[in-house]
Amino acid sequence: MKGVRELKQRHTYSFLNATERGIGRKLHEKELEIENINNKNKELVDRIKQASMEIQSWHYRVKYNESVINVLKNNLKQAMAQGAMHGKEGCGDSEVDDAASHTNVNHIVDGSRNLTPTMKQTSCRACKVHEVSVLLLPCRHLCLCKDCEGFIEICPICKAMKTVSVQVYMC
Ligand SMILES: [Zn+2]
Ligand SMILES: [Zn+2]
């Protein structure tokens, strides 16, 4: 009699033990999961912080580029106005031959001393066919046409690596 009771007790005991162990393991798993999630959250928060910092700096860069573009637009307007005064404006005309665009250029340069060297030529530095229409940043050289800009990474004038290019509309 005593032996049976003992056996029963032992059974119950080991059953309880196993359940406890099972629950313990599950808890441990959950804890690990929570830890993982926490780590991932932290990572995400860090990434968000970094991204917002990058956005901020891009925001500044865009603002800066915008102001540069505005200055250049004004310069261009002046150059165009001067070119028009000399009756040799080649705006929108892609069939200007080299000689003509050179005379044009000389007039513009003579007309105003504070123009950047970009204004020296109105045909694309790469193909020499189309009108320049793309401004390269950060060097600010206006020296490529829209077609050539796509595959040129380095400014043909100063060899600076282009980071941003902006299409400008003359006239
Ligand atoms: Zn071109
Ligand atoms: Zn350049």
C-alpha cells in the first residue's frame, strides 16, 4: 500500500516538474523574443535618427543649391540680355555653327567682366552640337546638354565630380 502511494506521488511530482520545466522554457523563449524585439526597435530608432539627420543635411544642400541656381539664373538673364543687345543671341537655336557661337561669346565676355567662364560657350562641351542646358553642381559649370549629362559624371571644364545636375531653361 505504501509503495503504491509513493509511486503515485512520484508520478504526480515528475508530471508537475515536467510542466514547470516546459513553462520555464516557454517563458525563456518569450523573454528572448522580447529582447530581440527591443534590440530591433533600438536599431530602427537609430536608423530613423540617422535618416532624419540625412534629410536635414539634404534639405540644407537643396536650399544652398537653390540659391546658387537663382544667382546663376540672374547671371544668365544678364548675359542673354547683353547678347540680345548685340543682336547675336543664339537662344534656342541648336544649329549655330562654331564660329558664330564663338563671336557671340566674345561679345558677351567683352560686355561684362564679372561673368563666369561658363558663359564662354553656348554649345555643349561634350557633343558640341546642342545648346548647354544642364548646370553641374557643386562646381556650377553650365557646360552640358541634356543628352550628354546622362552619361557624364565629371565636369568637362574643371574635372570635378558631379553630385547634382540641374536643367536650366534659357529665355
Ligand atoms: Zn551634348
Ligand atoms: Zn566644373
